[in-house]
Amino acid sequence: MGLLLRVFPQLFLSGVLIPIHHASGLLALLTSMMQMTYSVDLARAVFYWGSSAYRRTVLYGPLLDLVVTAAFVAVFSIIGTVLFTHAEQYR
């Protein structure tokens, strides 16, 4: 159940299922905070590279998508490692 509560907001707010091109206000803020938004956008950038639909489909530049995705991976890897070692020490 906990996994679904973490996955569904990512699916709906990242633009995987519902287009978010014209999102504004709180919805735009939430979509920009979702890591999956940048991963999906990077995949779209690679897929539509060189086609006429690229500008209509891709939200951000591929470099920004790659940097944000790498930053999220680095930050959460560090947090996960610290929490795991803390939990193992006090087991």
C-alpha cells in the first residue's frame, strides 16, 4: 500500500499519463518537484530528437533533465545509505 502512495503521484504529476505542458500554479510547482518529470522528459527528448514534434513534446532541455535526474539519484543515494547504516548499527 505504501508503495502505491509513492508511485501514483509520480505517475500523475510527472506527465507520464496526463500532459502537463500548460500546468500552472500549484500543479506546476508539484510537477517541477517530481523526479520522474525530468526522467520522462529526458526519454522523450531522446525519442523525439530531430523530429518536428520535439518542440511540442519536450518540456526542458536534455542537459537540464540529465543534471536534475543525476542530482536526485545522488541525494537520495546518500540519504538512503545514511539511513541504512544507521538502522544496521542500532539493530
